[in-house]
Amino acid sequence: MYGRDSRRKRRPARWGVRVGAGAVGAALLLTGCTSSDGSGDGKDKGKANSPVKQQPKDNDPYWVNPDSKAAGALAEYQRDGKDEDAALIKKIAEQPVGNWIRTDGEAERETREITEAAQKADRDALLVLYNIPHRDCGQYSGGGAANGKEYAAWIDQIAKGIGDRPATVILEPDAVLHLVDDCTPGEYHKERYEALKGAIKKLKSLANTKVYLDAGNAGWGSPDSLYEPLTWSGVAEADGFSVNVSNFYTTTESIEFGKKLSVKIGNKPFVIDTSRNGNGPYTEGDPSERWCNPPGRALGETPTTNTGDELVDAYLWVKRPGESDGECKGGPKAGEWWPEYAKDLVKASK
């Protein structure tokens, strides 16, 4: 799902849910520094001549990656004198977005580089972990760790990379949802519950790490089928849960969904991915592909922890606006920067 990005081939939306994390997509290709699917180069340490700066900490404490794909596009437009394009892309590049951590043996190094850069800027790192075994039900963002043991070892790498530096983790988009939508085979359920519980326990043992377990989106309908799986996955030990990752449901819909779910799991707070939900979900075309690069979408609320609602800890851009969901509707491969789509998101937000 990456992260980034929901690229999965969604089944007919009887659930109204985007199957794939969000898939964000899938985790997949991180902005500049890392790719949500774990293919990042880990070099986003910040350049002195970057065209973007950090947001005011009292409104948005999360780190803006100065070497993101959006920041790179902005610098190129400025260099070429394309002022109109630069003004549009700056609206994306100047905001903090999720860092989808790679899934290979470089996870510790990458996580350390991101958290060190964030700490140096006096900000918190926003990390997205998307490597659960049998990820995305083998669809567009399929993959993940081979088994629970390998997954636990990966989480250990990430914990070492974070150390005592401030970090907020969005844990496994769609992992719980796929346990209850007939997507993940029953024989893998116990392993997944144990993997998620173990990840939360490990990450919460760190001094300054917050963890939000993903809980799907408002398209799911009633949260009644989700609260027990979330409980079995260890949400009680987490700081809260996340909704709408890489999806398009409005903030109002997401708050309503989140509050109905919160009441069933001890009034836990939650965060909302508002990266592309400004115009709500796309309702035309093939229902199974409405999630993939839908036209006419818009940026949602900019990231902030000042939401005005005690149950909503933050509006976040977990999915990186401007990165493709996949090779559909003329888009490039999942996670690749798509300048025209990025500019359209901004234009539709005015």
C-alpha cells in the first residue's frame, strides 16, 4: 500500500475500501530520501541550498525533507525560470510528508539518517512502516517480509535506527483492514496479529516514539468489524490509530469514522491522512480502479497538530502528493513523481 500508495488492484468496492494500503501505498517510494517501498537511496540529509524550509514548529512539528522529489522539482522549475510551475509545486514541497522506510538490509541506516536529519532541524520524523508478511494480498504493492521472524528483525533494525530521537510511526497501512475484508487468507491471521503486537511493543519501548496503528478508512462503512482485530493487534499499547492513508475520503468523513471506532477501543486518538482528500473520493469509472490516480482530486488540509479536536492528534500527508499510484490513467510506475498530476492537485485546491 505504500505508501505511499495504494496501488493495489482493488476488488469491487462492496466494502468501499481501497484495498491496498495505501497504500500508500505501498509504502513505496519515499520522497527523495527513501522510497516507500524501500527503494530510497537514503541520502536525504538536507541541502543548504534547498528551496524549502521547515514549517513553524508550534503548528507542525514534523520534518520537511529538503531533498524530496517535490523539492527537487521545485528547484528545477526555479532554475529554469518556470515561475508558475514553481509556485504550484512549492505548495507540496514545503509540507512534511511520510517517509516510507525501505524493506531491505538498509532499514537501520536509512531510519537513522532520517531521524538524525529531523532532530538536527528540531523536528520529529514521520515514518511509515509497510513490510508486513503477505502485504497487499499479493497485488500491486505485494511483498513484505517473508515471515513473522523476518518482520520482527526488520522492526528491530528500525528501532535501532530511531534510538531516542523523536519519531512518529504510521504502522502498516491496511494490515488490519485486510484481516477482515476477505483479502488476507485465514492461515496468516495469527502471524499478523503477533507481528503487529510485537512491533508496537518494540517501538513503544523507545524513549520518544509515537505509534499509530492503521485502521483503514471511512469507505469501510461501519467500524464494528475492525475494533476487535485492532485490539488483537495491540492498539491498546499504541498512541492511537491512523485513517484514510493514501485514500480520498474527506476530513469530515474521516473524523466521523475515526470517532465511531475510537469509542470502541478506549477512546484512542487518531491521525488522518489529508494529502489528497480535498475533493473527496472519485466516483466515476471502474469502481475497482477509482483509487488509482483519480482525476480532479485536490490537496486536503495541510499537516498540523492543531486540529481543534481532542481526538484528532494530527492531519498528516502520509501519502506523498504528486507521486503516482501506479501505471493507470496515464501515470508512471507506482511511487514515481508525476509533475502534471502534482500540479493538477494544487490547481484543484485553490
